[in-house]
Amino acid sequence: MPLIIDEQIAKELQVKKEQVKAAIQLLDEGATVPFIARYRKEVTGGLDDTQLRHLEERLIYLRELEDRRISILASIEEQGKLTPELKADIDAAETKQRLEDLYLPYKQKRRTKAQIAREAGIEPLADALLDNPELAPEAEAEKYLNIDAGFADAKAVLDGARQILMERFAEDPELVGQLRDYLNEHGMVQSKVVEGKETEGAKFRDWFDFYEPLNSMPSHRTLALLRGRNEGFLQVSLVLDSELHQETPSTAPNPCEQRIANRFGIKQQSRPADKWLNDTVRWTWRVKLSLHLELDLMGQLREKSEEEAIRIFGKNLKDLLLAAPAGQHVTMGVDPGIRTGCKIAIVDATGKLLDTDTIYPHEPRRDWAGAMTTIAALAKKHGVSLVAIGNGTASRETDKLIQDVMKQFPELKLTKLVVSEAGASVYSASELAAREFPQLDVSLRGAVSIARRLQDPLAELVKIEPKSIGVGQYQHDVSQLKLARSLDAVVEDCVNAVGVDVNTASAPLLTRISGLNASLASNIVSYRDAHGAFKTRQELLQVPRLGDKTFEQAAGFLRIRDGENPLDASSVHPEAYPVVEKMIADLKQPIKSIMGNNSVLRSLSAAKYTDDRFGLPTVQDIFKELEKPGRDPRPEFRTASFADGVEEVKDLVPGMMLEGVVTNVAAFGAFVDIGVHQDGLVHISALSNTFVKDPHEVVKAGQVVRVKVLEVDLPRKRIALTMRMSDEAAPKRERHDNAPSGNHNQQQRPRDNAPQRAPRQQAAPMNNAMAEALAKLTKSP
């Protein structure tokens, strides 16, 4: 592997090259990121999982870059055109884009007009006119007539010469790089409505006459524009800022055309060939380079926006997966419904299904009393302590039903909570759910999922394809391959950070453990079913196809509660058990009396137990684990209390103080469920009294927050919220225009995030962003 890859990644991560080299070697040997981050700190110098994920991504990119470099060098050398200078430039290229710029003149392509002109012997004319503008183009062209090749007159000859120069100019890598940089700095993304699509594309009306600097376009606005274009409602283009408001094209060269002219020494001095050469420059820009660079830069913008959208999705998913679990309680899951009834499923403390039923408290049957009786009877029969209510249709009505049950039957000591249904329907209809509950109706499977996700969100959500959980923005507009790879990495990191009980974990949960795959996870479950609970981690080696390498990667993340060795219930890796045995020998106490005994452990020196294999970081991790064995990194369980009597959007009044749960965090703010079947938006400017660059700095998915209602748009069911209690609320009114909602201090938002509009439709930048954000107020993307 070329040394440059180590150096490049080390520079980006601001770590030592040796750390990167060691991490790459471990990855190449099949080690996973969670394993390396947790159990190979000495080897990598303490690189964490975030650094290792970046390293892994960059390693893939740079290796692809190196493969492409080798291929390009071979191609040019085969053509006999590889000079020492060109090879040096190719070797120094740090991006795929730069490589392709250098390769462009040598790339095998279809027979071009320029190539035809060269074959007809016209290239000397092009060179002559470029070198000596004193020559008269028409007169010189007469010398190069070639009737057989299709160049029968001076005009055809000059057109051929122009094609040769245009191709030469457009394939100059240094010029292309300069123009790309200039356009990136001075380009404006402009969108206009497709003529005749004004009514049909009304949802994109914020973009009907819009422009914004290319280099400050945020991810969500970029993806909104591209979606509008893809759906046929918007025309999106890249224009120079100097040409944005020109009514008619200027005859003077624009800055990009001037750069082309400067690069090749072309001037306007009224010499015979000056006009012809300047026209060639103009044609080069308008026919070749502007389109090429627009596609290039818009592609970069799309890719950058996708990466940001994927990053946000990943962060939200991580917060959701690591949400506080309610723990092991007998739980009733209720999937609310109106006409089809509310589906009920009861699971025991381990998530095993105990019972199911369907009640009809709402329209059209309105059997409220019967529903209450059924719920109470089921709760008493199975000893239910928690009731999980899905947050979909009829959620608040069902929440009131459970509340009435709690009032009428206080002896049941029930606690109710509303949980997100996101992805429950996907699980219900999945092959996995069908195998687990073959005789159960799909809707009842959803109730099981709702109950389990209250007990342990992580264990249940891993059964659902990550992108189906719906905590992203424009997730269907980004690369699905990149999205899946990124989200899979998030799930893997979360599952391994928490660890799993190998004797109760489902196959989907085990699949996410370091070193395991679907086949091995299935083998573990089958072995467990056939032989009973695992008693030691070593017993895992008896599972078919689970060898020493897999054991090394997985063992530390698999827990065995109440097994033969108490250490098997901790995150201490079996390979490090000898370190603990030395501690036991020194303390002369059994391991059970040491674990959790901080005073005893603090009497020991971590440095005493280091050796050539286990350095201080690993020994310190062992000490931390022994102090709090099997600790769960997730926060303490807490729920939001929805206000009584506030069940629909029409019940909201500006100025209300409410408690809610953050359901999604986007680049422009956070969506909060306040119990009215419609999430409200806290714009980024209303998250804090101080400037907020990234909403994730303040809130995360699943967090309980206190908000104030700023404004309610009843016709469109849009709710503007704030977390700044000093903000003044707008009067409640039924709005029918497209005016944005919210009362936000524009000082709180960076100016470069503000969209631009043509003067006749100038709107406040903050409000436009707010209006756009409010349009996304849906539970699922």
C-alpha cells in the first residue's frame, strides 16, 4: 500500500501515521471498528469509533483513487504520450476529480469534430491564428481546403480550426481547475418554475423564482431543489453572479471567458484574427466548459448535500437507538386504530408474547366501557406494569382511554407512555415477523413491536431496516447504497456499545454484533434452542462455524448473565481475564466481591497490571467495568407528559407551554411531538438563546423538551414552536396564504444560510427557510 494513503489519512485525522497504519492493518485482517475501538486501543493509540469510521471511508476512497491512478498512467503510457511532467502531475493528484481533469485530453472518446479537422490537416491553421493574430483568418483558411474531407470552403475550414482550439482549451487541466474554483466562488444556483406547472407544482412555490450562492447552499435546500427538478416542476441552473440579473446577454467577455483568453494570450486589439479568436473563447465557454462545469459542480453539491443528509440521519438514528430503555417489565402494547379497532399485545419482561386482543373504543362501535374492562382484565391477568401506546391515528384518544382505566382501576398501578410507531408496520409485514408470529395478524404484530420498543428500543429497532425508521431528511433522494452503508455502521456501533445478552437476544440483534453475520447469529440461536442457555463465553466456540477469529471479534460484546464466570456478564474481553486473575490473587478475594466494590478496586494501581500485551488504556477500561459491571451507556428512562385536553391541532393556543418528545432533528431545526398527531417545528433560531450552528448541539431524537407554541396554521396543520420561553407568540388565526410561521430573531441564524430571491419576490431569508421547513411536518419522510 502506498505510503501516501497513511500520510493523507493521518493528516486529516490529525494523528500519527503509525496509528493509521496499525488501524488499516487491523481492518485488512478482518477486525471490525467496534472491536478495534474497544479492545485495541494500545495498537491504534486510542483511535475512537468516529475516527475509525472516517479512516475506513477514506481508506476505501484513497484506494479507489490509487487504482484509478494506475489505470490512467497505463492508458496514457500505452498511447506513448506519458511525459515525466504529466506523470508527476498524475502522481500528485489528491482527488478523483483532479485525476479525471488530467486524463481528459488522453481519454478515449468518440470521433470528434476536432479530430476530423486534425485528420484533414487543419491543425496548423489553428496554431497559426492563435500564435499570430495579425493573420487574416479567411485568407489563411483558403490554404487548407480539403474537399474530400468535407472542408470545401474557408468557412468550413475555420469551423474545423475553431473546433480544434475549443477542444484544446476545454481539456486544459489547469484552466479547468481555475474555472471550477471561480465558479464555485461566484456561481449562483438559480431555479425557476417550468412554464405551465405553477399549479401542479404548488408545493415547490418557494423555489419558483429563487437563487442562492453555490458555496452556501445548505443540504436541505439543495435536495428540495433537486427533487423539484426531478419531478419536472423546476428548472435548476448554475449562473455567474455577474450575469444573474442581466436582461440581455452582454457582448463583453464574462469573467470565465476572460480567464480562458488570458490563459492562451488572446486579446482584443482589433487585429485581423482577434474577433475570430475571441468568438472561439466565447464558444468554448458556452458550448463546452460552462455545461461541463455546471454538471460537475452541481454533482458535487448534490453529493455534499447527500453526505450531510446521511450524517443527520445517522445522528438521529444513533440517538433513537440509544434512547433510554424502560427495562424488564410486563408490557402492554397498544396499536391505536379507529374503524379497525385498537390492537393489543402483552409481552413478558423478556419480550415474549403472552396474549393479544382487539378493542373498539372509537368510531363506529364506541365501546368505551367494554374496552376499559378488557384492558383491565388483561392487565390484572398478566401483571402488566407498563402500557405502550403507538403515536399514530387515534393515539390521543387511546391515551385518554388508558388514563380512564388507570383512574377506575388504581390497584393495577399502570404507567402509560406514548412511543413512536416509526417502522412498526415495516416490521409487522417483514419475513422476520412472519417467522416469529406465523399465526398472528399483521396489525397485532405491530402491537408487539410497540410494546418491545418501550422495553428496549435498541433490541427492537434493529429488526427494521434502518432507513425505514424515518428519522432523516430527503432520505429517498440520496444514494441508497451510501445511506445503507452509513446507517448499518451506526447500528453496529450502537449495538456493540451497549452489548447484548446472548441468551435472550434475537438473531437480528446478534447479527449486528462485531464479527457475526446473519448465518452465525442464526446458528447461535439454534444452538441455544437445542442446548439451553450458554453458561460461559467459551461455550460459544461450540456453535457451528464460529471459530477463534470470530470469537475474538464478538466475545467482548456478548453477555452471559448468571453464568459460571461473573466476568462473562461484563465487557471485559476473555483474552484479558488473566489481568483480572492477577487482581484476584493480589486482593485474595473472590471476583464477585470485587466487582462493584469501588473502595477495594481503588486500592489497586492500574499500572501494576500492564504488560507487553495489555497497556494502560485496556487495564483502565477493565477497572471501569469492574466498578460498574455490565453498565448500560444509555440514559435514564424518562417520558414526556402531554397536556390534558390538548389532543388536536385546533386545541393549541399560541403561548401554551407544553412538554414533548423530539422525533426528528434536521439541519433547520427539530420536530417535536406534543401529542396532537402533528409534529411542531422548533426552528434552529428558536432552539436556544445563543447562536446554534447545528441543532444536534442542543437536542437529539427521543429527548423530552419543554416548548412554547408560537403560531398555529390550522388549514395546513403547521405548528411553530420555540424552546426560548421569552419569545412572543403570534395571535391564533386561520391562515390561507403562504406566509411563513414563527417569530424568530434573525440574529440567531448565520447570514450565509439565507436563501436569495429575485427582487420582485424578495422575502425574508429566515421566514423562507421556516416556510420550507414547515412543509416537512410529517411523521415519516
